[in-house]
Amino acid sequence: MTPMKSDSSDPPAIGPLLSSVRSPADVKRLTEAELPSLAAEIRHSLITSLSKTGGHLGPNLGVVELTIALHRVFSTPADKLVFDVAHQGYVHKMLTGRADRIHTIRTYRGLNGFLLRSESEHDAFGAGHAGTALSAALGMAAARDLAGGSNHVVAVAGDAAFTCGPTLEALNNIAETTRRFIVVLNDNEWSIDRNVGAIARYFNALQTHHTYASVRAKAAEFVERVAGRAARNLAHRMEEGAKNLLFPNVLFEKFGLRYFGPVDGHDLPLLIRTFEHLKTLHEPVLLHIITEKGRGYRPALENPGKFHGLGTYQIEDGSTDASATPTCSDLFGRTVTDIAKADPKVVAITAAMPGGTKLEIFKKELPGRYYDVGIAEEHAALFACGLATQGFRPFLAIYSTFMQRAYDMIIHDIALQNLPVRLCMDRGGLSGDDGPTHHGLFDIGYLRHVPGIVMMQPKDEDEFVDMLHTMAAYDDGPTAIRYPRGAIRGTPVKKQPRLLEIGKAEVVADGTDVALIGLGTMFEMAERAKAMLEREGLSVALVNPRFIKPLDAAVIESFARKCRVLCTFEDHVLLNGFGAAVIEHLHSARIHTPVERVGWPDEFIEHGKPDILRGLHDVTAEAAVTSVMRHFQRAAVGV
């Protein structure tokens, strides 16, 4: 296969200081007076480069000073810096020899949008989901202690990550595991959307309490003195000031971490002196810093949710091109809200993603039946179970790649009790530039074998709305729907939706030589393959399966008996996917018609534009035609 070119743009110019930083050692060689200029160059490079590629602009603008200070004081790769989620790792990439490639971020063959151990020795841990940093870093600290090492381990996590189950579980074990461990709590009140829940309210109250200004003032005095007794006094002043805020001894001291802060996360000299002191301590510590998400770019400051992660934009005002076609997320938010207006038992739940799932529409119009539980997918699923036991109809909207976290609850709590929870999986299928941490390529495999579940995927927007209404009306057990990022094909939605018969496929065209079964977004690819095969003189059937489970056994068996070959199309890995389900059924029915499958291989798929990735992995109509035609070519030569 011919190698494909990168889809990145030409590199913009980067400033002289940033150009000189080829490794973290170069950060240490700069004078302290040069560091604010370095920060300014980094921000300019981020704003300029990401305007062409899109990416996580807001989070990275907020951690520029923090990341410079970390690399000024610590020495990677010996010291381990573990960033939670790692969407705020662009600055780290720039300071570890990748500044000249930042314009390739999230493009095929360019830099990954998250940290990646295979990309750099400075990336201690790769992650794209929240809540992993403390546990992973604690494991590194334990390994260091077992090996008798002396390196430092620093976990950097946003305040939203502290609503996450794994983070709280890790906090419970830090003091019992190691004596040397640094946690940085980057507090900016936002994850993707504004943070919610008791912990978020606590952090916000901590920020706005009158004592905070006093602590900040005391900490600033320390900049005048850089060593010895002054460092010890700073620790004491920060500690005592924090203890007087809201709770005695502060929340984190109950977990055995010595608390420092809050401090200004954009005050470089203060951050540097603080980290220099913290690395001398032989006890687990937590440094609470206050930062601004989007700092240095007015549009990002004014709209942190939008600039958490976005596509291309105009640098002057941050404007983006509006989509001409409503996305599936838009359609989902509008439709479920309308369903709920007609049915007081319908409720909506999301896990810190009201904007991404477009449940912000539901939140605005029906706030009393809207629940955002924070980054807590397991809790979200169990919470939905509780609502369902009391006769409510919960729609649980979570990205496919994040629903994986609730897998135990789906089996043990939803399916085992046959509760009518509606699992709505946005980003089902390829997620393009976000890469392997966000591709929704595994949900069919982890759901189709769950007893009693009904799973579906629409071929277009009109059918999507029909399916959502079908789910709302189905109370006999759990249902799941997967739908893609963006639009499907822009099909107009009829005024009056209809309920679909569970497990019934749509036969779009009859045929006797080949049956093409195109699931969901891949139906259009099956249509193209049909046209190509018909030009070869074949009679081609076309089926929209609609339901992954239960399969329409009658339709599949009918075409398997009269056609020479079947071909399935799915935006999912082939192992344990939709095509595998068709093969299994035909085997059980003792029908031996061959089945060709178009889908993703048994590997993690890189990031890049979908068309590039499909061509690279033969997820195309052309590949389907080639596979199907082999059966007729063999027959022609008597094989």
C-alpha cells in the first residue's frame, strides 16, 4: 500500500526562545528573566498553530507557566510528569523537543493530541480519559521506592478529575504507599464544561474565600527570598493560611497529603520556588494552584467550553464556521428534549458533557429532569438504574469511548436486572483527529453479548430520530444506540417520527448474487459498493440492518440462501463486531455462504482525517468490491 502524506499544514514561525528549546535542559539554561517571554512565545505558537488544525487550546493556554516551572525544576525523563487526561500536554510537548512539530498536532502522521509513550521518552504515561494520573503516578512512585531510586514523580490533575472515582481511590492509597509524591491540583473550575458537584463547589468556595487573597499576598513575599529559612516559612504560611479557609486541616490532609496553597498558577517565580521546596520534602504533598483556562487569548477566556477542544478558527475573534447540517449530537439533544416534554418520566443524564452530547438543550428547557454527575461514568450508570427502578425513563448520554468505564454496571446492574436504561453512545465509530483514546470502535463488541440488550444504529438522521422515539417507548429492558461524531448524511427529518419494530431490518434492494449489509454510517459506503458491483453485471441486494441485536435472522438467512456471498460494513473493529455476529448466526443456522467484512483491524487506529484512515486500512467501497469479486472470479475459473 502506498504511504500516505501527512494532512498537516505548513509550519508557522516560532519565536527565538522557543526555537532554542530542544529539550528540557534548554529550559534550565534560560535566565529567569527570559521565562515570561518564553511563555508568551508558547501562547502565540499555540494560538497560531491550532487555528489551522484545531485542538485543545483553552487547557493548554492555562498551563503554560505551570509546565515551564515543572521543566525548570524537574528533569525528565528521569523525573516523571504524569498529566491527567493529557489534553493539556501540548506545552509539555513543546518543551521536550517537539515545538517545531506543534503545527502537526492531531493530524495524520503528526503529533498526537494526547501524551503518547511511543512518541517521546518524556511522555511518562499516555492517557485520553480523566482520572488516571494519580493512580498511574503512584504506581511509578512505588516502583521507584522498590528499586531504591531517588527520582521525583509529579501528578498534574485538574479539579474536575477529583470528581472521578479512580482519583479518589488513588487518594485513599497515597499515604500508605510512598513518602515522596507530589500532586498538583490545577484548579480552573472547568473540565470540558463547567464543573459540577460538591467537590467543585468546595474548590470554588476555596478560591473566592476572603482568606485566599491573604494567602496569595503572603506567598508573593516569598519571591523576594529564595532559600533556607524563607522556604520553610513559606510552607508554614501557606499551610496555616489554607487551614483557616473552610475546613480544619483541609480536605486533602484527611487523605494524608500535606496541603500547600492556593497559589497563583501563572506566577512563574513563585511556582519555581515552590516546586524547589516541595521536591525536598519526604512526605506526600498536594499543591493547589489557581489558573485561567484560555489565559492570554480573549475568545478562549470568554468561552472556555468552546475552546476546550475545537476545530479550526479565526485567530482574530475565535470564530468558527457553523456546520451547514445539524450534527447527530444536535439532533439527539433536541429530540430527547422534545420526547421529555411529552413524557414527564423521561430524564437525561450526562457525565460532564452537556455541550458535547448537546444535553445543554435539555438542561436549558427542562432543568428539573437534567443531571450532570461530573466525570463519573460508573456512578452515572448506577444513578440511571435507581431512576429506572422507580418508573422513570433515563437517557444516559456518554461518548462510546467513555461508556467503557461503566461496563460492569451495564452488565451487573442494568442488564442483570433488566432495567430500561437507554444508553446513548455519541462518537460511535471513528473519531478522526482525536485518535485511539477517543475512537468509538469497541462498543458493539462490549455490548452485543450482554443478555437482553437491544442495540441499534441509524443509517441517517431521520432514522436516528425514529430510533430515539423507539427507545423512549421500550420499557422491556436496556437499549443502546451508537451514532457518529458530526452528521451522518444530512437527511431531512420527517415531522412525525415512527416507532420501529425491534429487530427488524430494512431491505432497500433485492438481489440474487450479492447481499450488502451496511450498518449505520457505513450504509452509504455499501450503496457505493452496490453501484460498482452492478457495473460488473451482478445482481446486488442492499440491506439496512438497523439492529445489531437482535439481528433480523429471517432477512439474513434469506439472502444467505439465495446469494453467493454476503458482505457486511461497520464502523467498528471486526473482532466481535457486527459482521462477526452475522457469521456466528449463519454458522448456528448451518448456512455456509461466505461473508466478507469491511471494518477496522485488530489494532488501535491512529489519529487523522477519516478518509485517510479508511484508505490506509481498506475500510472502503473499493476494498469491499475487490473482496466480493474474488468469489466470482474463482467461480469463473472453476476454483
